[in-house]
Amino acid sequence: MRGKKVKIKKTIELPEEVILSLRTDENEFIKEMKRTMAVKYFKNKKLSIGQSAELAEMSEEDFIKYLGRNNISIFRFDDLNEVKEDVDNA
């Protein structure tokens, strides 16, 4: 579900050495920033998988794979009791 897009334009100033050290261009840097923020908001339970995928400009499937490559679980259980409760309710 792709919703209406809001365009936010801000200027971020970075030392040139940072971009040079990362060996990337500004478009790649912005893409990685979006993915990093999407992961952060997903991990903090502020965005769903779908919303995070949209922020990262990825399909849900690709975002889930991206999470896996970064050792981040898509399951959101805070403790073992929640897992047991879900299994019992299945």
C-alpha cells in the first residue's frame, strides 16, 4: 500500500572527508540513510514492516531480506512469555 508522498527538502552539511571515506556518492549516501532510519523505526516499533519498507524505498520482501542480512528479526516479541502465548493461541 503506497500512500500519498510528502516531499521534505532539507540540506544536510557533511564534511567532504566523510563522503570520500565512505567511497560513495550523495545519492547512495541518502539511500543508505533512508534504510538506516527505516531499520531504526522498525526496531523501535514506530513503523510497521510495510511502512519501513516504503521509507527504505524497497519492497517488503527486499526489506525483510535486508533485515535478515543485518541480523534483525522481523518478529517482535519482548520476552519468551509472548512467544509461548502466541504458540498456545495458534
